[in-house]
Amino acid sequence: MQLFKQFVMRFVLNLRSLEWSDKLGQMKKLLLLLLLAIAAVNGASALETEEKPFPPLYVRKVAVGDVFTPFEFVDLDGKTWTNRPYIKKAMLILTGSWALRHDLRKWAEHISLRYLFAADIIWVYNPSGTEFADHRQRIEDKFKDFKTAVPVVIDVHSLIGRSLRIDYDIPTIIGIDRFNRLAFCHESPFNRMGQDKLYALIRTRLLK
């Protein structure tokens, strides 16, 4: 922009030495250049402010301490859960295969009783690669019949799974702090040792 201003000043000074007909032609050129400059500035500004496509085509693996992948889920009751562009408070996400539903339900009950006021809690189910991959209604009906202590969302775009290296054969609890950073990824069956480890992670990493 500074270079363009210098060009305009030099252009105006040169006009003084030209005949009127030449000045008119040069002024038309200057007007055209001004219009092109304005269009270029507006285009660059639009590119800076334009939101990236959602859901993203490519999802990088998130390390502890990194900002988490943008997500937007609607649970089975119609409520939206999102971290776009930020989250209001910390979040705990439970995930695992359908075969682990009983263990995950115990985790959900435990977490909802102990940490409900400290964080938002959701159960994220990833149907990709399962018998429910092309039958969303079936898995929704199964979860409604199963009944859980926390809201359930179906991650049809596998945003959580693509963001982390998750072993779906073990219950996994993911902590995202209030600054939308990955705090921890805790894998454990429902037992006292797993509960104590989760408590320590929440106290030292999620709510610090």
C-alpha cells in the first residue's frame, strides 16, 4: 500500500508537465488503477476473514497442549455442542466401541455425578468402520433405548477419531480445557485406579 501511495504522488507531479488532453488520458488510467487497488485490498481482506470449510477435509493429529480440532455436534435431544470458535467451559468427552457401552455408561454416571459443574460432558460415538456406518437411525435408536447419564452425539465425520490416536477397544476420556486445548486423553476400564487417575488429570490439567 505504501508503494502505491508513492506511485500516485509521482503520477500527480508528472501531470503538471502535460497538456490538457494528455492529462485527461492519464487521469483515466489513474482511476482504473485505483479501482484495481481497492478490489485487491477487499479480496485480501475477505480471504483473511473467511472461515475455513467445515467439516475440514484434512484433520491433523492433536497433541496435548494444542488447540483442538473444530467440531459441531447435535446430540440425540437436538442440543448443539461445539468449540467453534471457542468453548465456554472445559469439556469431557467419552468414547469407545458399542461393545464397551456398559463400561462407558458406568464412566458416564461417575463423571456426571462428580464433575458435572466443572465441565460439559458428552458421549461421542464414531460409527465409522462399524455395523452402524450406514445406519445412523439404528444406532440412535439403540442409544435412546440404552439410556445414558450424559448426552450422546454421533460423530459421522469422525472428527474426534481423526484428531487423536484412539483405541476404541478401551474406554477413552478426552479432556479439553476452557481455552480449547487438549488437556489429556485417558484410557481405562471403569475401576478405582482409572477413577483416581482421571481425578488427578482433571485437577492438574483440565481445571488448572
